[in-house]
Amino acid sequence: MHDPAARSRYPTDLHALAFVDPLTGLGNANRLRETVREIATERAADPAPFTIGLANLDGFKPLNDLFGHDAGNEILCQVARRLEACMPDGSTVIRMGNDEFAFVLPLVFERKGAERIGHMLKEVLQAPFDLAERTVRLSASFGFAVYPFAGEAYDDLLKSADTALYRSKRRGRGQITVYSQEIAQEMRRATQLEQALRNAIIADEIDVHFQPIVSLDTDMVVGFEALARWCDRDLGYVSPAVFVPLAEERGFIDALSETLLRKAAEAALLWPKELFLSFNLSSAQLMDLSTSSTVLAIIHRVGLDPRRLELEITETAMMSDADMAQKIVKELRDAGVRISLDDFGTGQSSLGRLRDFTFDKVKIDRSFVCRIVNDRASEHIIKAIVTMCDGLGLEVVAEGIEDFAEALKLKGLGCGMGQGYFYGKPADATATLRYLRERYLPTDAKRPIAI
């Protein structure tokens, strides 16, 4: 600071630093705001369109946790270099923070142009990244907003791009969305649905229905799968395929799941004690170490024997954080809870999951079952699964059995259990008790059914 020349440069350097991301050397959020305002001012007299975009790396956090922050920072720097290298002339790349990047595209005027850029960037980021002696792969989700249609003020434009990005993330990995009024309405509906669902959970208005799981040898029920149901007085019936993923995305799946498990466990207390309750865990719950203690606390409070509870998890759910999922599964099994691998054959590395995890049961996905009568390939796949599970000491349930022919074929292949409309549709707790009274015979004929 004793050097006059250095003193004269110091304020300028501080100003520059306020616009630079220190990790990658790219511009930061301040630079994005300034760049967008400059372009908008230049085009104020004749507001020609331009586009801003946001990119979020899919699956970056698990990689960062697995390999460490230094490796994570190296990946972010490589992402920055790739984005800089492939940007069209006159475009600007920004790092917004964490694993989110932004870009300003002055010469992209409409939706199709933004989508083309998105697909190009997606391919660039799908190539493997080098980390010392290993390589890793990532994907990215994109959201674009075109000025002035998606907003004239900077904050409005950025909000529109963020809405588009959020929609991409909802749809899965590697998706590309350009903001439109239709998308805005879709997201508003999702927010309204979220609020209604939160209120329904608080008011204890989410119901549980139960679908029978039967022994294919005897056609006798051996347990029930608990399924969420919600009928709102304003919205009407809302499919669980809609509201369960929404609860997971918006971060309150725990509250929903705890309500459902409590109700399901209370209903199961009225069944014969040899019947089990099957309940689904979400991917978010398999990334939360408190899941096992929460589940066990609920069933202990209700009074359900942990040995009567089976938890269904999918391969896709396990992939987000396999190490954490393995810890949760072990804690639950140590307490007596059984674990089923759901939708077997539709995820990734199915055989590897059977080797690395300890399961008690495998559920064959309905996509194979529905074709078993007329499709030789599906028949052979199911036969192979049943034979393999028999060798591993795993029970097998075939899902989605719709008619007698499918049930007969599965029984002939040695499949032990089945589930589907042929054996019974999901029904509420009262109807389930009626089903048991009418159809269930206890294993010990001298002992009355505990219903």
C-alpha cells in the first residue's frame, strides 16, 4: 500500500472482484444482473429479444460427498471451461453459486434457438470428467427465459428462467425447458396443489388403502400393501402419482409418509397377526439417516410388531446415495423389519443391488407380468428372476396380475406371491376388514381371526 500505483489500482480491483466467481474465474450473479441490464438498456428503443439460461448439475452433491470438496471444485472448474469453450459469440457464462451456472445469449431470439443451445450444452456436459485416475459422469438440467416475453425487468426474467429450470428438475435428469405462460400456469397449479396437500396432512385428511398380496399356491392373503389416497373437497380425487412426487420435490415427504405409516400400522393391528404390512419408502427418505429411527418410533408407538412390517424401496431411490441407503436398510433389518426391492428389472444394476444390499423379497414389475401370457421374452425373464431369487433365498411377488391366465402362468413358473386387481383392488381400512372376514382363513383353524 506504500506504492502509489498500487493504491490507484486497489479500488478498481475491489470493484472487479465483486463481479467475479473466485473458484472458476467466471462472472458471478452480480455480473449476470449487470450484463442483462446493459443489453436491455441497449435495446430499449427497439426491444429485440435475447435469452438468459440457467443450468443445474444433476447428481453433483453425491459426487461431492463421495470424492470430497477438492474433487467437487475441480469438476466445477471443468464445467466452467467447457461452457466457456462452446458458448456462441457474444455470449456470457456465469457461475451463480454451488452447482448452478447461468448464461446470457444476446443472439438467441426464440424458444427453438434456446432449445438448440440447451441440447448442445447438455451433450457437452455429458462427456466424462477427469478426476486424477478416475472419471465421473454428470448430466445437467436447463431453464431458459426469452426477453421481453418472459419479463422485462431483470428480477422477473431471472424468476422466469428459474421457474423453467425448476420444471426441468421436476421432470427428471437432463431436461430442457423454455419458459412460457403455459409453464407458469402449470407451476402455479403445482403450488396451489402443494398448499392444499400441506393443509390436508395437517388436517389428517390423507387416507390409506390396502391391496392384498396373496400366496399363489393357496390364493390366500398373506399381507397388504399400503397405498396413499387423497380426495380434496375442491380438487376432487388426486392421484398419488401426482401428490407423492410433489411432496418429495417440495420437501415435506417425511410429514406425509409419517402420517400414512401411522394410519397403516393402526389398521394392521386389527388384522390377523400373521399378515404383514407393506409400506413404500421414498428416495428422499433413503437419504436421511433419521428415517430408520422415525419408522421404528412410529410402529412402536402404535404397537405394531416390527417383524410384521415390510418396507418397499426401488433401485432408483437407492441410487441417489447408496451408502446412506445401505445404513438405513441395515438399521431397519436389525430391528426386525423386512425389506423388499420394488419394481425389480426396471432400474439400473439390478443384479448388483442384489449383491450389495440385503433384501428379503423382490417384487417383479408389472411391465413384465402384463406380457407373460403372450410374450416369450417376458416369460423367460420372470422365470430367470424366480430361479435366481430361489437360489438367493429371496421371496418373490409378481405385481399387476390382472386375470386368471397370468396368475396360472406365474404359479407354473414357481412364483410364490402375487398382487393385482385379479386378487383385489385397493380398499380402505373398513373394506379391508370386510375382505378378511369374507375370504381369509387363519393358519390355525382353532384360533379366531383377530379382527
